[in-house]
Amino acid sequence: MEDILDVYELPYDPKRPVVCMDEKPYQLLGEAREPLPMVPGSDRKTDSEYIRNGTVSIFAFVEPLGGTHHVSVREHRTAVDWAEEIKYLVDVMYPDAEKIILVMDNLNTHKPASLYKKYPPEEARRIIKKLEIHYTPKHGSWLDIAEIELNVMTRQCLSRRIADIELLRSELSVWETERNTTAAKVDWHFRTGDARIKLKSLYPNFTIAS
């Protein structure tokens, strides 16, 4: 936990951006019956019955101090999918960075080894050398700012049924553009000193002998 909090205290450096990454499943839902449109004095009416159109995975990247955001939708959540997203992070989002300080959870696919499942060893190693990876602790996903980003995205963009992956990609592309246009940043206030006070039960209790 303190490792992640130390990362969040680093000053902004465009050559060494701090980027948080997370992903979430999303179920595509279609309408079993055509909704009744909204009219003056009455909300849009949607039937409780729906059609399941499968599940996709949404990947999110956010640079808290730089205000850069990226989301993408993939049909699967595999090591190869993660590897392709990380290559995009390195080569498209931050091609001029000396090092990308990457914060993410310790999911089984979120490993440097996943890059070798997609790319030749030389290419995989090139990508890895651009990363400085910091994993959130077990049961500590609340430390990943990208999880906050996904929650904001869900409230602002996904609070309705979306039937197919192309529509979902289109909606999230518009949302991403708006987030980047406003350069929405995150002002993280919870510091290591705060953790040692508010979460003191997590620390061992030392008794100093007199």
C-alpha cells in the first residue's frame, strides 16, 4: 500500500508519467421489446425483460496528473489482449516517455510474461523496458485510480442497456474524447502518513522496552 501511495506523491513529469490501468467486464444487453419513447411529462419506458448478447471487457488507462484518458473494448480478457493494450500505451499514448510508471492490480494476465505470448522476445523486452510496474496489494484495488475512472465511466456512460460491441465502442469513444478535452485530472489526497493513522490496525503493534 505504501509503495502505491509513494508513487502518487511523485511530482508531475511528462517523461515519467504515472499511469493507472484497470479493466472490467461488461454485459451487452438488448431490448426484448421496443421501449416507449420519452414524451413531455413522462420518462422513457423500458421493459424489464432483456436479451443477453454476451460479455466484453473494458480496459481503462488514466494519467492522474496529466489528464490523459484512454478506454477500449475487447471481446475477451486474455493475456494477449492485455499485451496489445500495453503496446498501445507504450507506442501510441506515450512514445516519447523515458519510463511509464504503471499502477495496476495483480491479475494473472497483468504480467510481463503476457507480452511474450503476443510478441517476439526482442519486441516484448523492448516494451517491458519502458515500464516501471507497481501492483496494488491484495484486497487493495481501491488504491488503483483507474478503478475510480471506471466507476465514473459507468455512471456517465453505461447507465443504460447497450446491445452490441460497436455501439459500446462508439459511446466510449465519445466519452473518452470529452475526458481528454477537459483533461480531467485526479487530486489524490490520501498519503502514507494518513494511512499509518487511519489504517493503523493493518500495521504490527510494537512495544518499545523502557
